[in-house]
Amino acid sequence: MQKRLFGSLKTPLSAIGLGCMGMSEFYGATDDAQSHSTMARALELGVNFFDSADIYGFGHNETLIGQFLKAGGAARRTQVVLATKFGIVRAAGQYERRIDNTPAYVQSACEASLKRLGMETIDLYYCHRRNPDVPIEDMVGAMAQLVKTGKVRQLGLSEVSSASLRKANAVHPIAAVQSEYSLWARDPETDMLATCAELGTTFVAYSPLGRAFLTGVLDKASLAANDFRNMLPRFSGKAEAANQAMVDALSRFAQPKGMTNAQVALAWLLCKHPHVVPIPGTRRIPYLEQNAVAADFALSAAEVAELDAIFPPDAVEGGRYPEAGMVGIE
């Protein structure tokens, strides 16, 4: 697995990470044993960057990863670069949320995450969403205290604007910005990717496969009743039909090259930007293995441009989230 460096500590990350959210929530039934097997296979493949958050499964995801790390002993902990997040607060069983960025909450949320993970130090700690009522300088100042006390190694922000990143970086170096970025979610190209490159901040792309829509193999009719994709505007009605036409074009691009849609979508990100690390999520080893191979594919500049043209940003139909999910996105 290729490696990419990030942050002031120049920590090596696998060029493709593993999003662990779906192991605990949002995509139907979960299986802890299956998830542990998938994480173990990820390490065998050289995928060492695991992404979590305190709100995924209301703490379950951090506990799940903590159990996996504990089972492998001290050696396993050194293999994994673990990222987790704070800031989204939800009631059990509800999608609606509020955002808490207060310094007191930063401290208490970190302590709770460390306990669930069974760790002394979190490798990368993100603010999951921004609350504009709390000055970003105050929030990042509280996060910087976590670094000073050894509870966190590096700091990150999620779904922020370039202006917020610059303000935050003036308080403490920001190692990573995480936002949705894929063939059908290209907002970061406006200015965030350039700002990250300027500041030496790694851009972590979540949902790089469009929550599996881009793979071309998603059967929406088979989704569990509690799968949150059922409420996403891009997966419904006229928007779904319009977006499917672009996915069909992606399939026609991928098949002659002996690649899956997912491998093309990931290779597009990696070949386009040297400071981008995608974190596709999966619970299943076959998909993990297919995704990992994408780091070995090289697309030409002409092929990257062809994919850009297949997915023009203004042609994608529907919002990324329902209204409640846009809270805290700048």
C-alpha cells in the first residue's frame, strides 16, 4: 500500500483509509465479529488509517475499535493511525442533532472517547461540525490543550470553510480537514483543496464512493428500512434517475480498463491530488480488498479530465443530506 504523509509529525498514512462508521450505524444491520475481521484484513493489506467518531452508534464504534486494538496487543496499536471526532450531539434513535464546540465539551468528549477506545492518546482528533456561536479560536485553543497534555497528537476539522481553516491554523497547526469529496460531491475543488495544499494540511475525503451509489452495484430496493440512504435526496425520485445516468457512464469508462467503478472513483482522487486521502467505508472484506487495489492504478491527466466531464458539478441532482444533516456544515 502506498503511503502519504500528513501533519507536522509527518505520520505515514496508507493512501486509502478505512471509514468505520457503517460498522456501527446508518447502513442496516451490523456484525461486530465481521467488522473485526475486516479491520484485521485492512492491516494485512497495509491500510492503517481508521476513521471513527464518538457519535457513530452512540459510542459503539469507538468501543468496537478499542476492542479490536486491545485484542491485538501493543503491536496492533502501533500499526493503526486512529482518527475520531467530537461535536455532534444526538439523542438515541434520532437523526436530528445539535453541535457543541464549547471548550468544556471538547475536554469531556475527548476523555469519553479515550475511555471507550482504551487509549492514552488519539492520533488525530477532529471537530466533527462547527457551531458558529463558539469562536473557532476558543475551540481550537481547547483542542490544543489536549495536544499539550498528551491526549491528542494532531488536530483536524470537518466540513469547515477555508476561512475557518485559516483562523484555526493560526491557533494550532491543523493536520487534516475532512469533508465529503467524490466524483459527485466536488465542492472542495472551489477553494478548500488549494487552501489545504498551501497550509500543508491533508484533505481526507469521506464518502468517496458516494455512499456506494457510484459503485454501480447498489440495489436501493434491498436497503434495510433503517438505512439512512433512504432519506437522502440524491437517492430518490428524479434525482436518482439523473444521477444513475452518470454512474452508467462511469461503468462504461471502467469496464474496458478491467477496473470496478469504485476503483476508478478512488484512483481519480489519488491521481488528481497528492494531498488527498480517501476513506471508503465498508464492513466486508471483498469490498475492502477491491478498494485497496485502487491505489495501484494510475490514471492519465486525460482520463482524469474525462471523468471530470462525466460528473460536472452542476449536473448532480439532489442535496448531499436532508436538512437536519446540513447542521454544522459551513
